[in-house]
Amino acid sequence: ANVGAALGDLQARGATIQGQRTDGDLATLEAECGLTPLIGYATDLRSVTRGQGQFTMEFLRFDCA
């Protein structure tokens, strides 16, 4: 249930889901998303995962509009 909520939240932010894997109780999502929609994401992720979710991000590229 938490994974579905996290996926839905990422998609609502315009993220493109690149992959998903599960190892026991640990689910890992990989996605690409613009920086602006991720402002405040850590708080929202903890909310939809009942305090269990964590995320990391790394720079991938600059996009020109």
C-alpha cells in the first residue's frame, strides 16, 4: 500500500518511473523528476509511508525549455 501511494505521489509530481524492486520488506523506486516538484518531497514521502520512506536524489542533466 505504501509503495502504491509513493508511486502515485511521484507520478502526480510529473516523475517518470524508471524502475521498481523489492527485497524483503524494502521497496526501492527509481524515477526521474524535475527539481521544483521535489521541494518538500521528503516530508510528503514520510507522510504516505507512515514515517518509513527515505529518498535520495542526484543531478542527472539540465533540460532546456
